[in-house]
Amino acid sequence: MKSGTAIILSGSVMVVLGLILFYSIQSGPDLDSSIRSIKHAGTFIGLMGIGVLMAGILLYLINRNQPAIQESFDADLR
């Protein structure tokens, strides 16, 4: 597996984990501070996952194999 695809996969997992941590905990005024910090950690993990996902996409696009350039100057100019 190339490094770009591995980073894309780990970034996707981080985004999904962040979404699960953020949306599975209901917010309210009587929320315990430790549970609130878990919800904030879900936000942080999700945002970091978006950054890792973008870095993986850029790394994948940079490391693609590009076709060889064929320089053919044998054109008829008559």
C-alpha cells in the first residue's frame, strides 16, 4: 500500500471517530466536565482527521506515475 493511500485511510478513520465522539454525546448544562472534554476531543480528532485526509490526498496526487512525454517532431509542414 502506498503511503498516500495509508494516510487517506487513517485520516478517514479519524474523521469518523471524531464524528462519533462529537455526536454521540448529548450536550446540556448539567454535563460532567470529563464527558464534555471527551466531546471536545472528538471535535479535535475530527478536525485533525480532515487535515490528515487532505495531506494524504496531496501526497497521493504528488506521487502518481505520470506518463512519459513523447516528443515527436516528425510532422509534415508542407
